[in-house]
Amino acid sequence: MITLLLSACLLCLSAANAVASSDEIFAQSLQPAGMVADNRYKLTEKKAAQALDLLKILRDYSNDVKKGAVSLGDAMHDTYYEDWINTKLLPFISEADSAYELVNKTYSLEKDHVNLDLKTAKGGDYAPIERTMARMAAFGKSFEARVKANEANVEGVRKQYEYHYGLAKTALAQFQKLPLVKELLSAKPPLVKEIVLATASMRPLVWRLEFIKLSADYNDPRYAQLPKSISIPDGAETATYQVLIR
């Protein structure tokens, strides 16, 4: 008899637990709709913020390329490469300036779109923000390629400039190491004012070396023994620079 009562109690308890479990599952089933919507919004909000951050990074990158191009132009101007600036570098400075203005305006406009579209998404309509993020992604991909290409162009001009100017400076250094030149530089009383690079021609740019006497009236016979030019290797060829004594 006791066994039958115990079995009946266990059956009742199992039934009660089953009912309680079903009620809990039913209650939980009512919660996800709101939770899913909230998490989707949070995910979309984060993705939109990341898309805007990418535009900011591209804007900074574009500005760095622009600054680099302008800085190179300043260096070239200080060393008489105005013709190179006009014919080689200026188009890339203009491109860098144009690209920066574009990405700066794009970032400002898309930031406003994101703020507006997120409000719409909070109401359940995600189509506008999805379109905005897709547009930003497409812009970022094409714009990055554009800036990288211009950066490479600027770097190409920089290398040409450094090589061309570097050859001239190497010629000057080698000339100054010649025994006769060193002898004249160390003479007492002084015989040499300076030895400098100077432009023989601005277009095309051609360098020469100028050996400037301390006084134009000086007529030391060793001046006449100085070489009229100096040559240095230039790849498979030879670069030759005139030496002017005055």
C-alpha cells in the first residue's frame, strides 16, 4: 500500500515538474524577439562605427600623402628643381589635394547619413543603414587604391630627385678629395672661398661645380692645373660635371 502511494506521489511530482519546465520554456520563448532586435541593432551600430573609422583612417592616410608631396616640393624648390616640380611633381600634388578634399567631404556626409539611418534602424528598418555601409565600403576600397597609386607616383619622383641630386653631390665630394683641391683648400693664406654646386642650366637641370677663389685677383698657378670636369659612374653610363673656376 505504501509502495503504491509513493509511486503515485512520484508520478504527481514528475507531472508537476514537467508543467513547470514547460512554463519556463514558454516564458523564455517570449523573450528572444526583443533581445534579437536589440543585438542586431548593436551589431549594426558597431559595424557602422567601424566603417566610419575606416574613412577617418583613409582621410589621415590621404593627408599624409598630401603632406609628403608638398614637403618633397619644398625640398626640390630649395635645390633649384623648379622645372621638375612643374613637369613631374605638380600633377601628383594636385591629385593628393583633390583626394583629400574628396575623402574629407565624404566622411562628413556619411557621418550624417549613419546617424540618420541608425535612427531608422532602431525602428526596425535596416535597409537605409545597410545601403550606407555598402556605399562606404565600396568607396573605401576604390579610394584606398587611388591614394596608394598616387603615393607610388610621388615616391617615384622622390627617388628620381634623390638620385639626380645625389649624383651631383657625389661629384662635388669626389672633387673636394682630389689632392690638388685639398692642397688649395688648406693653403695659408687661404686661396679658396668655397666650392659649390651651381646650375649650368635650369631646363633641363644640369649641375656644375664652381671653384670660387677667395679673391678674383688671385692668380696662383695651381688654379690652372685643376680639372675642367669630373666624372662619376651613373649606372652603365658616366655622369660628367663641368668645373668652373672663378
